[in-house]
Amino acid sequence: MPPSVYAKRTLLMLELGIKFLISYFIGSLMGAMIVGKLRGGVDIRTMGSGNAGGTNALRTQGFAFALGVVIIDIGKGFVGAGIVPGLEVPFVAADPNVSREWLTLSCAVAAVFGHVWPIYHRFRGGKGAATIVGTLIVLGPELILPLALVWAWVLVMSGYVGLASMAAAVSVPLWIGVTRLPDDQPLFIYTAVMAAFVIRWHRSNIQRMRDGTEHRNTRLMLFRRQHRSGDDEQT
């Protein structure tokens, strides 16, 4: 390959890498840390479960704090998947050999990975659920309502937020697989990979559920049973 052609091809391939990094850096902006700074330096990673996500924010800081966290975490998923792929980056040409759909999915993955492993916070982040929702607003907005219904149903039946998040994540690729394959194969692959990661990122919750020490929000349960004292504190 002539040097000029090779250089041109290298420049074009920069688009995927640069936009992946931009989405990752955006994903690394942690809602919990931003809202915590505004609240006088609160770091919820030192409280409750130690997770920098909306559930721990709600448990330790209250509704208003948690709402701000969730809005930011969903928003960066939306920006990573919906805005970054179409950015005109100086000195980086659009690569005609890179599928726009796969570029968008790659940026979505980068935003989620940034949330879980944020470069600005020593790679200690959340578990990705809210940011994945933000990416789905772009990739498949019609999936949001079914996902939310599954999440709510599992939560009111079990009282476990982590279990609800895992069930909702798994339900999306299952639904796509049954109703929309092979037309939506890229989206199926993305949601299946994200579901696998969500389960992995919740493995500590799974272990606590097995041990009977996972925090259980009995107040939200539809069929509430009598639990031993202290269950609410362990939720």
C-alpha cells in the first residue's frame, strides 16, 4: 500500500478510536461525585454499599440527591450514544468504511464502561444500569417502557433493587431475540453483552442475596411478608 494511502486510511480509522475515547471520558463523569461536590464534598463511595450509583445515593442521601445522580448518569449515556457519533472532530475525517450503527454502539459501550471504570475517580464507579438506560433512549426508545415495567415488577415482588436491575437488563435482549431478529442483530448483540456485564457487575449483590444479607426494600414489596427485625436496614 502506498504511504499516502496508508496515511489516509490511518487518519480515517482515527474516528472510531477518538470517538470511543470521547464517550468514555464523558461516561467517566460520575453523577454521584458531581452532585456530591455540590453538596459540600459528599462521597457516597464511603457510605452504604460503597457504590457510586443511584440506589446507594437514595439510601444514604435521599431522593433529591439520588434524582440528580440518575439524571446525570442517564444523560451521559444519551450523549455518548446520541451525540458523540455525529460529532465533527477537528482533523479526524469520517471513515466511510465504519458502519454508523456500529460506531454508535461502540460509543454507547464506551459511555457505560466510563461509568463503571471512571478514569477521573481511580476507576471506582457504579454498576452501569442508569447509563445503559441512557444509551437505549437513543438506540431503542421503544424498549424503555418494557424495561421499566420488568424492573418495577421484580422490585415489588422481591424488594431487591440489584435483582430488578439484572432482570430488566436480561429482558431486553430476550425480547429483541424473540420479536426482532434478525433485523436488529447489532442491537441484540449490544444488549446481550450489556446484560452479561450487568450480571457480572452485580456479583456482590448476588453473593449477598445468597448469604441473606442483601439490602431488601420491604416497603416497596407488593406482597409484603413479616421479616425479622433489621431486614430494612440490611436492604
